[in-house]
Amino acid sequence: MQPLQCILGGAKLLCQRPASRTWRLALRAWASTCSPDSGGHPEEAKDAGGGLEAFRAKLAMGPTMQHFLQGATPVQGSRRLPDDATEDSDHYLGSLALAEAPRKVYLETYGCQMNVNDTEIAWSILQKTGYLRTSRLEEADVILLVTCSIREKAERTIWNRLRHLSALKSKRSSSRVPLRIGILGCMAERLKEKILDQEKMVDVVAGPDAYRDLPRLLAVAETGQQAANVLLSLDETYADVLPVHPSTNSTSAFVSIMRGCDNMCSYCIVPFTRGRERSRPVASILQEVQLLSDQGVKEVTLLGQNVNSYRDTSEVQFLSAAPAPLSRGFSTVYKPKPGGLSFAALLDRVSLVDPEMRIRFTSPHPKDFPDEVFQLMWERPNLCKQIHLPAQSGSTRVLEYMRRGYTREAYLELVHHIRASLPGISLSSDFIAGFCGETEDDHQQTVSLLHQVRYNVAFIFAYSMRQKTRAFHRLQDDVPLEVKLRRVKELTAVFREGAAEANAATVGRAQVVLVEGPSRRSPLDLCGRNDGNIKVIFPDVEMDDGSGLGSTVKAKPGDYVLVKISSASSQTLKGLPLHRTTLRESAAFR
């Protein structure tokens, strides 16, 4: 029997052609229920006693899809569908996969925080269909890698990991169920053909918009066949899927508010791996934030590829809202989008859920920063005074090649405006070294920008050409690797110099620190982060509990502590704890 390729629910499956005799018998049985006598036909039933209504009643009592599935010749090595299985595809395939015993799944995450959130969504879906999660690779029956395609190095890491897992799979004891391996996320979307057809290392491939399909894909994999669903969606936000966060004791969590991106920067693969931009309904976001607050989480980061272009159009009353204006001097490759609840309105509502919960957001685009956002951040003590402002380059010429929609001058004007609106703001940024056509003069302009802005945090990477992007089709990756690496090193040195100066300005001042836990380097110290998202280390000692009664206490994870900074480096602050506090009480120290 030859395998048959088919499409089921948007997924490419490899399945077996059903036995023709079984289907003929099932169809004959169906026909026999459609007339009063066993040899009748559906047409005859219409004229028999009862007419059309009787015909419909007999149809309702006739065989279902179960009769076809139960009677079909099973694929070698597969298990028969349980007699009490329902007709819902997700349910009966889930039962098929877990008929003998619950499978244990091991999830491994690579890349950005969006992938961390995707892992939590995937696990939420699998958990509801009976899977168990394990943190031990050797126990796993299913291994799923949530992958990243943003740079070539990330993909090389995944390929190396797959080779290791393939070896593990081949050594699997015959007494255990076969090990199944799956690739999820951006790499699944970008390299589906190579993963499935060329390398043949995996059993399941699921793109970022196909996590609901995982139980069915894994059920197909149980039969020994490969299964894939990499279709991108125009509306999938997983709004009704509550992510399962890994630890109920964590002080912080990430909440996805939107998926995809419409900016089409020439270097970026995201629009091709995560699809078009769409926003999650505000009601769903507020529900998740409230749940996290009830669990004791003290810091939430709102996530999106272009988080500040959020616009919820899920309710009629939101559609009449005026579109948020772009930052002055910025443009887009797409037309203005009318209506929708804005990012500023979302921030307003989220910040009111729990005034003692810090709110951050990442990653924004500089073009989508109306003054309403800055005003809210100044007014609300729980909206952190920290903004990620990706520059990518300090050269207007390179920015144009990148299709960023702004000049160096417009970017610097925005920086000055932000610092005037939010004194003491902490700024972070992204930079790409060695983009197509970048000259030494272009590089020096980026060096100059780093000197001028003095970021608190920066992420600097050598350019990596990605297929499907505009740069891949229109530009030439003409900067040698050794030059890229040298430029990364130079930019990093300049950044650290500026960050050390910026952090040194906090010495002698009091900072509100959210305690995360013990310091990794010393069990005698605690570690946390200040409002600007800078790591702060301080001794784990008794301190005033902040009640005003003179009582003392040791800080624990989730506490806010007022710390007087005594020293600073480019990445870390150190200080002495003064007393435990709250966000309301500490507003004067921001």
C-alpha cells in the first residue's frame, strides 16, 4: 500500500490509503439505514412512510465516522480508536495518541521571550489533552523544540541539537514507545521542507500559528508518519488559551498582547515566520494579568513584535477610535490603520489591574510612541520608567537600506523628547553591525550614536542574511565576517563605557528593587531589578519591614526593597537595603 499525501485541517499529513472493501461495506451499511427495507437507497426513503422527516431521523440514527474508522484496516504499529471516542477530531486523535498511557513531553525553548510565551501556550494545549510534562530528557516520549530563526547562529544550534536527539532516538529501547521529535515556532515555518524531506530528523513540524493542532499532529506521528502544519493565520492570537507559566512561585511573567509584524524591515525574517500583525483582545489580556496578580506575580512584561502598534478591533466601540499618530519624522511601509483600542489605552487598563504590580513592555518600534504613552508612564508608579528603543544603526544611509522609516536625526529627536518627558528614564536598544553596504563611515556614525545616547542596556549582533527577506533579494551581504565581528567588539566597548557612566549617576541614590532571589555569585546576597531593569545586588540581612512599628524582616522574592546604591558597573548596581516598601510609598524615589 502506497502512502497518500493529504491535507487535513491545514496540515500536510502522510497517511495510508483506506482499504476499499472496508469503505464499501461501511457505505452499504449506511445505505441500509436510509430506507425501510435493508436493500433500499436514500432516494427511496424520501417516498417511504414518514417522508422527508423520517429520512432525516434515520440519517441521524445511522453510522457515524466512527464506523469507518473502527472498521478500517489499522496501519501497522498503530492502535485502534477507542469505542467511546467522540467525533471531534482533536478529541479522537488525542485519545488515539494517549490510549495506552499518558505520554511525557519535554519542551526546550530557544530565542526570544515570544518563544518562551509560545512554549507556555503549547504546553497549555497539550496539558488539556492528557500529556504530562517532564524536565528530564531521558524520561520523555515526545521532545518539542520551540525554535528561533532570527539569526543563522540560532539555527545552527537547533541543527546540532537535532543530531543529538536523533542519536538518542535511534538508541531508544524497543521495550518503550518510540521517541517522537517535533520542531515548533519560527524555524518550523522557515525550513519546513528541509526539516521534513531532506534531513528527516523529526516527526512533527508546527508553525507559530499551529499550536492548537499539536494533539492531532502528535497523534499522526504515533502511527509512524510525519505530520506538519505551518500555515500562517490572519487572526490567531490564542486569546482563549491561558498560558501555563512554568512556576507559580515566579515574581515575574510575560503576557503576549499581539503576534506578527507589518513593518517589513529589510533584514528581518519575522513577518515571514510569524505572519501579519494582529492584536489580542484587551479583555483576554486583562484576564491573564488579573490571574497573575492573584498568583502573587509582581512584574508583567507585555510582549509583541511591535508591541506599541497594538490596536484591538474586537469590539464595535473600539472601531471609531482615531488612529494613534506616528512619532515625528517617522514613516511606515503600510497605510494608516483606522480604529482600534490603542496601546496607550491598553497600558492604562493593565496598570489599573494591580497598582502594586510592575508593568513593562517589549519590543516596541520607535515610530509608535504618542505622547499619551509617556504621560501615562510618568503618572503611574507601576509603569516602569524603562523603554526599549531599537536603533539598529546610527547611519541614515544604512537605516534607509534597512527600511526603518526614520533618519538618525529623527531618532535622536525622539530620544531627547523621551528624556524630557521622563527624567531618569532607562533606555535600551538593538544594533546590527555589518549590514549590507555598511562602510567604515557608517559604522563610526553608529559609534557616535552610542556615545551620544549612553544606553543603559544594548544588544549588539553581527548581521546575518536571512532568506525571504528584502535584503536577501535586493542587497548584497558584502561586509566580511571578520569586519562584522570587529565592529561588534567596538560597539560593545563603547556601549559599556556609556552604560557605566549612566549607572554611576545612581550612586548615592535610593532605588526601588523587586527582589528576585539569591544572587548567583553569593548566597549571602540577594538579587533584584530596579525600575530601569538594571540588576541590583545587596546583602541578605535584616531590615526595617516598612510597617513603621520598628519591626525587622529579611526580604524574600516578590518584596520591594528600597536600596541605597553604593557602587556601579556597566551591567550591575550594588547597594545597602534600607527598608521594605511598596510602589505607592516609593513613588518619590523614582
